[in-house]
Amino acid sequence: MENFSLILAIVVVTALAFDFTNGFHDTANAMATTISTGALKPKVAVAMSAVLNLVGAFLSVEVANTISKGLVDETGIRPEVIFAALVGAILWNLLTWLVGLPSSSSHALMGGLIGATIASAGMGAVHGDALVTKVLIPAIAAPIVAGIAAMLATRLSYTLGKKADGKAAAKGYRTGQIASAGLVSLAHGTNDAQKTMGIITLALVAGGVVAPDSDPPTWVILSAGLAIALGTYLGGWRIIRTMGKGLTDLQPQQGFAAQTSAATVILASSHLGFSLSTTHSVSGSVMGAGLGRKGGVVRWSTATRMFVAWGLTLPAAALVGALAESVTDLGDWGTAVVAVFLVVSSAAIWKISRREVVDASNVNHTDEPAGVVTTAIAAVTPPPAGTVTETLTATIPAPPATTEPAAPPAAV
């Protein structure tokens, strides 16, 4: 540890700060549907998710190795490059959290790393084949696969449950939701916590503390697991609201189908070493579950904003990472300037968020507008039985009231 310099210590602390933001940014992935359907109380849900995120961090290092060994040329990377990459990732995470959009923390991290690496060592230092096969293709395929699986699972659940007692079936699916939410949390720990492990390991290689091609040290695995668990426990309530209520209204059957489908996709990708976005997987499964129920709709206005954020994540984080690297390249004072900018910007975003507080007490409240597509679908959908009379009563004007003629004036 004699080579553990001040800049390397700053990088490790900043990486754990990113891991913390990853935790509260992605809590919605595991627990939004469980909270929105009432299967678990909000604070119980995030506590359970935090514990399982920590456990999941110890199950595999395949994704960590993809980040530390496969994405960029680790031999030409300085610790300052890693620091600049983390600045881009953290700021994008905080901005999307502020507006309640479930964007990908994974892609923010990789975008920041790619931008900072290109600014430092040029395009040749980025492994394009790994970027395409293990990042971009899974980013497109994951929400599609998870969405189709969730839609089919939802339809199957409603078909099999037609003759079941409604209350008993709902209770059973809520129990299933708790188990599937735990599985998503475990999967999140095996995938997202490893990204911070990979970035810290890459910094340790750059700083000469560990040898190239090394697996993450045990203290890195433990600290990354604890950081993401703490962030998860605090709960990203703004994004939980969007994921649980903003995209669609979920019944217990849909919540169970969405979480099970997403967990399957995430665990499979972790086993294969794909740096998958859990946000993309869970968002796709939630939309698929919304479309799988007869009469269910997706709020495409929210989905469109989310898709735009997904498309901007990599380039935006890359741009900030590249700019931060250009400043840190000026010397120690440049690194100090970037560090101050990160702290001040983060504090400003937090202060703005206090203007409209979202927490466990109001996470299931939403004023999200229906959107053009949803409004059109609702316009042609027949009203539920028993509402026709009330609708006609409300829309047909009452006849004008009859008035008695005025009495003649009394004779004087």
C-alpha cells in the first residue's frame, strides 16, 4: 500500500460516492412495483433491498472484470482519468434523480469512463468490440427481452387466475412479489455493485497498487457492497414514484411478472459478464406488464422522457468526463477545481430537490398527466358497468326550472 497516493485515495472515495448514488438511484428497480401494489411498506422494502444488494455484491466478479479489464486499455489510464469519469457519472445520476427519471447508472459510469479515456489517451484506448458486444447490444436487447417476457407472464397469470378467488390470488401474488423483489435486489448487487468494484480496481491498477488483470481485492468488494446498500436504504423516492406509478398502474399479478422477468434477465447477464443496465431491464418489464393486462395502458409521455434520458446518458456523461479530464490534466490545482465543482454542483442539486420533497409518505402519490396515447385509448374504451347512468346524468343538462308568474301589484 506504499503507492496509495492522495489522488488514488480521492478516486476511491469518489467511486464509493458514485456507488452510493447508484444505490438510491436504482432502488426503484427492485422495489417500485412492490411498493406501488402495497406488497411491502416503503421503508421495509428499501431495507430488504439494501441487505440483498450487499449479499449480491459477493456472488460474482464477472461484471467487475468487464469494467476493469475489458472496456478500456488499463495500461494507459491515470487515476485522474478515473476521477474525471466518476464526476461525469455522479452528476448525471443526480440530475436524472432530481427530475425522477430512471436512467442507467451503469451507462453513466461507462460514458464517463469512455469520455475521460478518449480525452486522455485517444480513441485507440477504448476497446470498441467490448463496448458494442457487452454494453450497447445488451442496452438495446435487455428492455425488449424483459418487456416481452413480462407481457407474456402477465397474460399467463391472468389466464390461469380466472377461476381463482380474487382476494386469495392477490394475496398470493403479493407474496410472490416480495420474493421476486428480493431476487431483483440480489441481481442488482451482482451487477451494479460490481461496476464500482471494477472502476476502483482499474484505479488501483493505474496507481500501481495491484497488478494488471487482477480481480477486485476483498476490501474493494466489501466497501462497494456497503456503499450501494446504504444508498439503497435511503431510497430514491422520486424514481420509485415514476417507476411504480408514473409508467403504468400495476396490479399484484403484473408486479410479480415484471420483477421475475427482470431478475431473470439481470442474473443471466451477470453470469455472462454483460454490463447490463438494471434500469433498462426493469423499465422494460414494467411496460411489458402494463401492456399484458387487458385494458392496461402505458403512460407514453413518461416513457418517452425516459427513452430520451437513456439515449443521452452515454454521450452526456462522456462529455462531462472528457471536460473534467481536460481540467485535471492541468495539474493538481485542476483536480482540485474539478473536485470543488463536483461538491458544489451536488449540493445545489440537493438543495433544489428540497423544494418538492418526495419520501416514503407520499411516494405513491402522482399527478402525472395521462399523455396523448393513453388519452386516446381511454377515449375509445367503454366505461365500466354501472357508470353509464352517472355519466349521462352528469352530461345531460337539467330542464329549466319553471317560475310562477309574478303577482299583480296590490290596489291602492
